[in-house]
Amino acid sequence: MRRARPGTAACGTAAERRAGGMHWLPAGLWLALGPLLWGCGLALQGGMLYPRESPSRERKELDGLWSFRADFSDNRRQGFEQQWYRAPLRESGPILDMPVPSSFNDVGQDGRLRRFVGWVWYEREAILPQRWTQDPGTRVVLRIGSAHYYAIVWVNGVHVAEHEGGHLPFEADISKMVQTGPLSSCRITIAINNTLTPHTLPPGTILYKTDTSKYPKGYFVQNTNFDFFNYAGLHRSVLLYTTPTTYIDDITVTPGVDQDTGLVNYQIFIQGSEHFQLEVRLLDKEGKVVAQGTGGQGQLQVPSAYLWWPYLMHEHPAYLYSLEVRLTAQMAAGPVSDFYTLPVGIRTVAVTESQFLINGKPFYFHGVNKHEDADIRGKGFDWPLLVKDFNLLLWLGANALRTSHYPYAEEVMQLCDHSGIVVIDESPGVGIVLTQSYSNVSLQHHLEVMEELVRRDKNHPAVVMWSVANEPTSFLKPAGYYFKTLIAHTKALDPSRPVTFVTNSNFEADLGDPPLMFSEEYQKGLLEQYHVVLDQKRKEYVVGELIWNFADFMTDQSPQRAIGNKKGIFTRQRQPKGAAFLLRERYWKLANETSDHWSARKAQCLGNSLLT
């Protein structure tokens, strides 16, 4: 992640760094990316608590229609050369209405936009409550849930933030921008570049077509080594929220169990002052205080605690407590208070040579590998679709999912916590096949991505495992050092969860640390044969099975893919194929074998009512 202080740029203004011969496309793509992405070396810092409203905090959603323009100039630099961020976007040329969240590739009917590679520009005018702009004790923060792939942000023409990576949130404190002068609104401009290089995550390459008898001069295509479409844009919500100037910046919770006593180890980080008092309380679902403490770190003990259990594994699955943190501080301007509530699930995770344990009991994964973009709207976050998918998971009898091949929206993690769906949380490390993608530059970025992922999702009880990559060429010589470093770093960030990656290599050559075709009839028959083998091996060492894939999804256009990947057990419109019914029968059978029988039967009745 790359951050700059409000009102400043990390290494000069963004426009200055792109002036003087920096060409994005077509000629000097790699030369331009180096100084932009890694030349400044800003440190990762600060928490990433989900913005929740409280007596001391407000939030304002900025979803809806934004002004939008793609920079179709030959070098894709016109927006910087003409400084589109200094005035309303409509003043420098034609604009389109673009919904946020959504994928800009999938909204219009312009073929050029569908396959566009380069800079696009978003803009939104936000009306601010008067107290936000006039109270110096209020801190105003701009939060962007996901901007794929590289984003630069301005507020009222002033550069406030940059971020590399398309799937994790980033923020900027814009208090000084909105509390200077008699402003009642602010203009937010976001430039996004979807170019992928051998050093991005996921990686990609630009292929230039030099045969002018077949292609226009300067024609190029974006090549990728992953099997899904490279959707781009503002995929998740953009919002403003407030905190006091002395505020709760981050909370880390590590749960544990000692016999029938639940343990909640906590560490709280404060910004804005070194002199404060903290009051910590843990509440059950009925709002009763079951444990309390004081100070920035400690342990709460809950006798006869309700543990967080996965779906189909216990009579009381997915039990969530509420951790309330109250901050008070005496400042020169007067007393300050901040209040934040964090959902907490008490559970343990462990791995033996042959079993995966949750709360000390063997857990068998039976679920799906999913694609967040597996619908007709691209990657834009969509609540109705999410709830529909979870109803399908419950109908299927699934108890787990993997976030293939990138982190999903925070709201997905929250629903998994609530529903008892176990999550293998995967980074965007898909398509790592080129030798260049194992460079020190690539490794440094991958380490930062894992820091951002762990920082965001560390407190979700549903997350039981981190996955650092999907099917890399881990047999290449530099892969050994790369993945040993990456896995060790991730384990150091969170020792409480195992770390894995998905491999598709011959295990004898692998250098990484391992923790009628396509017809419905063929798919069903193939699964039946897999199930025979899995039933044999799960008695020995296999701890779970996640189907590839939950639903059909869009890919790049190619002769190998006729309108997307059709390996889903559901269509893109969520119609079940024959394989879905086969899998449902198996998963409910597994649930009855590996879970409390009464609970599983009760849940099956619920599942039958969801989709008949």
C-alpha cells in the first residue's frame, strides 16, 4: 500500500511524477510502472477497522452514479497532462454515468471500453454535514473498498492517497481538505489504471502487435495467466466516515478456549494522544456483559462460553459476542470520547498430521471455490446476489468456501461469520508463472498484500486459513525462496492460523512449501469418480473437499473459452446443474457423518425450505 499525508504527495505531486517523458502506453510501460509503484517506499501503517456507526462515529455512503471518463489518448497520459483532477471532470471533456460499485468493463455498450487498458477517471461531488466541516475535533476519512488495479486519489484537486492492488481497502484522512474555508462539499477524483505487469498481483504482460498489415500502429493487448476476466474499476463501496481526533485505530482479537472457559485476548491501538483511558466489555447476544477489562491489552475470560462453530457442526453454530471498546481522553480543547463495537467469535483452530481441528474437534471441509465476479454484472458488490449465493450454499449443505482468487468484500466475511461458513482467505496471487514474477520487487509487493489482508480479516472467526497463492509455477528455481519467505511472513503476522497455497505441480519437482468433456453428464460422472477416491483418502489424511467451481464466470475472450468458464455447478444466473444435485446429496451425507446428527438433520430441514 502507498500512502501520503493529506495535502501532500509522497514524492512530489502525481502530475509532476508523470510529466517529463513518462509514457504509460504503448512504449515505456514497464519503465513507468517502476517509479510509480515502488519508487517512494512508503511504510504500511495504521489500522483498517470496518467503518461502523456509533455514538462517536458517522458514515456517509458515496455509492451511486459517478462521473466517468476513460483516457483513450495514445499514451494514456492526457488526464495527467491536462490535470483533469484540478477541475470538475465535465469541464475537460465528455463524461459518462458510471455506477459505483461496478466494473466499468461490463457497463457500457462500447467495445473499446470492454477491452480498455490504461487510466480511467472517476469523480463524485459529496455534500458534507456542517458539523464535519466546522468541528476541528472531528476527523474525516475517505475509504475506498476496492479500486482495481492502481489508484490515485485527489480531494478538491489535492493529491491525498495512492494504492496498489485491486481487492483491499485503503483510506485517507481528508480533514484538512474539508475543514479549510466555507466548504459544504468536496470533489473526489480517482484515477485507476488496470494495467498488469510481471510484478503486479495478479501478474500480466502487455503484448505489442507490430505487424501493421494486421494491426493499427501501437496496437497492444493485455495478456494474463489466470482464467477469469480482468474486471476493473471501483468494485466496492466508497464512503466517508468520522472519528474523533483521538480515536481507536485498530483492534486485534485472538480467541482461545480453556476447558469450558472462553478466552478473548485483545490488543487495542490508539492514535491522537498518549494519554487516555480504555474500558473494554464483552456482551452476549442478549446484551448482557459477560466479561470486562481496562487498558490497551489484556484477556477476557468467559465461563461456560458459547463457542463459534461452523454451520452443520453444532446445535448453536456461529455464536458472536460483541466487544465494546470505549476511549476517553482529556485534551486541551476539552474531553474526547470514542466508541467502537467489534463482533467476536470464540473458537480455536489447529492442524494435526491427518486432521483439521476447530474447537478441538475434527472438521471436514465440504464446500465450494467461488468467484466474486460469477454473475452478469462483473465484480461490483451486490447484496441481493450475495444473499442468494449464501442461500444456495446452505441448500447445498456446504460448510466452507475459498475466496478464489482474491480477497472478497468485507461484507462477505461478515456474512460468513454470521452464517457459520468457514473461509480459506486467498490473496490475489493467481497467475504467478513467469520467472520475473518471482523477483524481489514482486515478493515485496506480495508481502505487503498479505499484511493488508491479515490486517483487514484477522478478527473474522470464519477465516481459518490464509492462502498465499493459486497454482503458481512453484517448481521454478526462485520459487523456493519466494514462498518460504512469503509463508514465514504470513505466519509471523498471524501465528493462530495455518498458511497454505493451491498447487498444480508435480510434488517431486515442487520447490514451494506445501502445507463428452464439459457437458453436464461428463461433469456429473467425473465428480462421482472423484468421490470414490475422496472417500478412501479422507480416512487417511484428506480433511476436506471444495468443488471447482460454485458458478460459471466470465473470462477473457479466447478460442479455449466460449463465453466464459462453464465449470460451475450453477450457471451464472444461479440455475443448478445436475452436478449441484449430486453434490447436495453428498454434502448432506457428509454433514450427517461428521456432525452432530440432530443438528445436521435440523439444518437439512432448513436447507430443504430454501430451494425446492
